[in-house]
Amino acid sequence: MKLIQHITLACIAALMATTATAQVVKRNGDNDRKKKDEKGVVVSDRQQSFYEVREPHDADLQWMKVVYRSLDLEKGKNAALYYPEEPNEDGQSMFYIIMRLLANGQIDAYEYLDGREMFTDQYKINVQEMLDRFHVLYSEAKGSTEKHRVYTIEDADIPGNEILSYYIIEKWEFDTRANAMKARVEALCPVMHRQDDYGGEPIRYPMFWVKLNDIRPYLANQFVFTDDDNNLPRYNLDDFFKLNMYEGEIYKVKNLQNKSLMQLYPDEAALKHAQDSIEKRLRSFDKNLWVPSREELQAQAEAKRRAEAEKNGEEVDEDGNATDKDKDTGDVKSARPKSKRAEAQEDDNKGNKNKNKKKKNKVKKQSGGSSGNSNSNAARSVRNRRR
């Protein structure tokens, strides 16, 4: 009997301990949820290092080009960075994410120096001064200190509708280990398009630079769809930059004079030609380093034949060869260029035909000459008889 009592007491004690543990776990979960709601996505150091894209070592690089692009959020796939204009059930735009991180002191931003960007502690911006300069309303959040300032900004006070473009720093690097050209985005700068009191064309105000590695873990939690035909968000904002899904024109390349392409090429046609030339060289840099394969050579020859045929106004078949129609049957004949062997065979055939013709002409001349001699001899014999 006592044994049964002891067993019963032990079961009750174990049940009470399990209930207390469950309550403690639940209380901790509530605290974590409140912390996440106050500061957004909480990222650990391990997760930050997982998303960080490390720069290649200088010993592995043989060539590098620093390119500045301007992303217009009203064109092409770049709209994924702008919408939704205000946070909703679908998420929030990239500028809202950046402003929340700056207000909570989770990331650093750097001054816009127009081509002389330095991502060091010396050029870190003061968030409060930046908010005052762009007239963004804010208030100090609970727990803010002099060393670590934290601000609260309402959704309606964030000027997300005025951020209509971004500047990005893009590095094109040829890695000798991978034997390939790689393009990665180093930093981005939101550009505010704000009209003055007199209206007119909006004036562009670059706000600050943010290193993409600092915000990658937070961008990975925001999924977007980049195609109006498919409303399923298959990519996140980190994939958007990692896979180079953006579309932007080159407005500057790093140079000693620190001049933009517009300053180097004032003429609009020359500027467009320079942008296209730089883009083409970057896209085909690694391809020009290797000997093309047989299939690539055939494809290039086919494309060349197709271009020449289309230029001459001729019809083109599936292989890229010019075609013409037979006048009698209406069938399509291929005008594919002949090989050297076929051309040599045709020359031999023509030579044989010419030889045969010469032989026939010679025979005819010989036969014609003998008949002429016999006729002349008969005429002489007749004259002699008359005499």
C-alpha cells in the first residue's frame, strides 16, 4: 500500500514539474515574440556571417571594374524594390526595411561622397541628423541612451513614396580560381525625388550608402514577385541582388578624375554609345579569353549568314542559309555555300567538258579538211582531161 502511495506521489511531482517547465518555456516565447515585434527580425551573428558574401582575395583577382548604376523603380523588374508603397500583409518595401534598421540602431549608414565612398567609422552618418535633414518625423524610443540612440518612426512618416530610384556600386571581378567573371553589389543608396515649393521637375537627393552585406539577412526574409504574370513570390530581396535581377543604366565607372559618364560624354548619342560599349565589354570579357568550341563557331557562322541574308532581303531557312524559289516548280532551293571539295569537283567536271568539246571541234576540223582536199584533186583531173 505504501509502495502505491509513493508511486502516486512521484507521478504527481513529475506532472507538476512538467507543467512548471512548460509555463517557463511559454513565458520565454512570449518575451521573444515581443522583442521581435519591437525590433523586427532578430539576426544572430551566425546568421549574419551565413549571408555575408566575402570579397575575393587580391591574389585571386586579375581584373576588376567598379561600376555605378542607377535603378529606376518605375521600370522593369525594379518595381519589386518599391512596392508595396506602405507595409501590408504582403510585406514592406526595401526602404522601409532600411529605415527600421537604422532607427533601431541595427545597421550603420555612410555618407554619400559622389564617387569617393569610404565605408569606415569616420564616415558613418548620424541618424538623427539625417532624419532632421530630410524632414522625417521621429521620437526617441524606450531604452534609448546617449551612446546607443533608438528612434520610433511611424509608417506614415517614412517617405517611401519619394524613393523612386537607387544608386548601387557594382564590382565586376575576374576570379582566377573560378576562371569566370562575377558581378556583385557592394552597396546601395536610396535616392529621394522631392519637389521644391515651386513645383517643376523633382530634384534628386542621394540619402546615404548602406553596405549590402549588412542588410542581407533582413532582405532574405522579404519575398517578392518579379513577374506580373506569376503572383507567387518565389524570390526574396537578397536573391534579387545576388542573381542580378535588377535593370539599371551605367552612369559612372571608377576613374582617376572622378567624373561621371555624362561629364566625359556630353553628347547624348556618345553617352549612349559609351554605356553600351561598357556593358558589352563586361558581359563578354570572360568569353573572349578562351578559344571557342566547334559548336560555338558553327553558331557564329550561322548567325553571320542569317544576318547577311536578312540584310540582302533574302529568305532564311532553319540553318540560317539564304533560300530562293524555283520559277518553274515554286520549290525552295537552298543557297547554302558549297564546300571546297564540291567546288573542286565542279571545276574538274567543267575542265573535262571543255576538253571533250575541244576534241570534237578538232575532229570536225580534220574531217572538213580531208573532204576539201579530195574535191580539189577531182577538179584538177577534170581540167587535165579537157586539155
